[in-house]
Amino acid sequence: MKKILAMAALLLIPLSANAQENDTSVILPLTMPCDTSDKIFDILQNKYNEEPVGIANGTIYDNGGKPRMGQIVIWRNSKGTSYTITFTPLGTDVMCFLSTGKEMQILPKALGDAI
């Protein structure tokens, strides 16, 4: 029995090494600036003239890989000069910046064939 277990262990070692070599996942240690939702709203609307253009329920992962559910909002300046993506964890009054940037383009909706 010991010989069988030893042989099985030896056979599994290459599989384990191969699985590690093919792992292409990347975990970035991100820092997200956060504050109360009211303060972030004020900054986005009054300083950057951004308004919400999209909203979704979503998940982000903390540095330990634990999923955090919450609300994701995409904000955009009507002149197209800036955009922001925010995340609000469920059950909190905290809003965090996931991403900010410039020159966001809204892609035209491609229409398919009529049914």
C-alpha cells in the first residue's frame, strides 16, 4: 500500500508543477481612495461635472482574494473630458474610486438583423 501511495504521489508532482506553470492569474495590490458617498457625489458632480451613466451590481476582490459585493457606478462628464468608476460596498455609506480617466468614448450600439 505504501508503494502505491508513493507512486501516486510521484505521478501527481508533474501535474501540480504544470498547473502552476499555466496559471496566468494576476492579483494586483490595489489601493482605492474612499470616503462617504455624499462627499464623493459632491466631488464628482460639482468639481468634475460628472453624472452617473451606468449602474450595476458587481464584485471586487480584496487583497486576500475575498469577494466583496457592492454597487458599481460609471460616471461621465457630458463633454467627455473625464470619467470615473466607483464602488460602494453593500450595506455601507462608503464610496471608493476604482478608476478615473479622460477621453471616454461611448460606443455606438450595433443593431442586428430584424427578427
